Amino acid sequence: MAKLLLNLRNVPDDEADEVRALMREHLVPIYETRPSNWGISAGGIWLSDDADYPRAKAAMDAYQAQRGALARAQRQDALAAGTAETFGALLRKRPLFVITTLIGMLVVASLVLLPFLLLRG
């Protein structure tokens, strides 16, 4: 029976391509399902044989550790260079968006807490 290796929801194209290449490199047979037309299913990369799962999982763990380390290094470089997107930078660049988002969050939190506050008294 097939086993899901990678859900493609919010996965960048370059990462999906690298995972496909990694599985080809390790001779792990995979197939792919495409996202649904209405966005219910995001698609995925599946292993054709369950017996390949330990080998594929070990390769994925090593790949994800390497990709995570690279992403953290890029983030640190961007922070050091002052080009990273931070809350302050976003507030300076798009103040109306940030303030509107914060107000929206407060409204939603207030609506969630309102029944508890009304029942308390």
C-alpha cells in the first residue's frame, strides 16, 4: 500500500523538485498526486511501496535538516545585513496593513472572550 511521504500544501516548488530528485537519487519509486481544483487536497508525493519508507524517511530527515540549517543561515545573514523582514520593518513599510491586521486580531479575540466575560458577572 502507498504511503504519503510529503504533503505538498505550502511546499515551495524548489523543495518539491529537490525531494523528487532525492528520491530518484536513492532509487525510491514515488508517484505524485496533484492538488484538487477546489483546494481541498493539496496533492502529495507518495511512496509506491511501504517497504521503502525507512530508507526514504532517513533521506528526508537528512535533507530537511540540511535545508533547515540553510534557511536559518540565510535568515541570520539577512538579519545581519538588515534586509530581513521584521515586524518593525513591515510596520514602517505598510503601516495601514499592520494596524488593520492588529485591530482585526483584537476584534476576533474580543468576540471569542465576550461570552466568558458576560457569563462571569
